[in-house]
Amino acid sequence: MGRTRRLRPGNACSGVTMIGSGRRNWNMLRAYVPGGPWTRVVGPGSTIGGAESGFAHMPLGHRRESLRSLAMELTPNLVPLSRLVGTWAGDGSGGYPTISPFTYHEEITFAFVGKPFLVYTQRTRGADGTPMHMESGYLRHTGDGHLELVLALPTGQVELAEGSLDADADTLTLELDARVWSTSTAKDVSATRRTYRLSGDTLDTVLDMEAVGESMSRHLESRLVRQG
């Protein structure tokens, strides 16, 4: 069974949930809000002490301080990605030359697990709540703005993507081009191009795809917001 170690006031984002032999589970990262309750910042689970507000509801100054503290906990190569850590959700739209347009609800999580990469998970549901798609993998920043993203998809594809990270005071942009390997029974997907653009608490995503004989074309677009 896991046990939770609380943070000391003034030590935002340094507390973790300890699992079994004491290994860190960064999916349950917590933050202390000065003058307020213990609240969840990253990952699943209920907030501590019955708090109803999380990171997205912190005053701006507290949010910035929490991100700075989180950056100090990350391995050095991941510090430029600190703003990306967390769960994001919102609506999107899709299409392709071979299919009819559709809409969906999407949730993406980038989690720090104490290693030099972020764990990526994504799930989508239809308007009626029906599960549509999911994928998972690992995002690495190898330095000098170079990114690598390895993804596994249940539709029989594996994506090996590389690209660039562009960061300034207000915006974080990830652009990744992927080679795709498919199983013998999967639909033919040759390549993908992914863009993630973070501004404030909004994450815009774009997926272009080269598949089933079609040239690189827009497949998915979504606008997600940080979840508390």
C-alpha cells in the first residue's frame, strides 16, 4: 500500500507519494498552496484534505512558483518541458480524405516518473462517451532543443518521432516527424507529423498523417486546457 508524505510549507511541489519500497510515484505529485489546502497538481487521484481546486485554480503567482519548484525536481534535460507536465483535456475535430469528419473529447497526460523522460498517455472519446482511441509512449529531450517521442498504438502501429523544441517566455512548441511501422494486419500508415503548442494553460495539438496511399494531410486538431 502507498503512503503519502506531506510537503512542508514553502517547499512547493517537493512532496511525493511513496509506493511500497519507497520508490517515487510522480503521477501523484502534490503542491502546497500557502494559506490554503493541499492540492493535486499532476496525475490521477483525489485531492488531499478534501480540496476542490487544483493547479488551474491557483493564483497566478502560486502557479508560477509551483512550476519553478517542479523544474528543480526534474532531471536537467526535462527542465525545458516543465510547463508541459500535467493533464490536459478538451475537444477536437478530425477528418481525412478517406473518412467523414468527426468530433471527439481528448485527454493527454505528460507525467514525470523520476527518470530522464516524460510518460505520455492519450485517450479520446466520442460525443456520447464511447471510447475511440488511445496511445502511450515516452518523450525525451536529449538537449539543444532535440526531441524524441516513441509511441505505441493499439491499431498496430509504432511511431518513432524526432523533432524540435522551441521555447520562449510565453509559448512552448514541439514539432515532431515520425516514421511509422505497422503490423501485417494494420492499416498502412507511412508517416505522421505532430505539433503541440502550449500557451498559458492552453495546449493546442495537431496531427497530420500520410496513410492508405494519401499524401500528408490534416487528421486531428484539438484545444486542451490544464486540469486541476
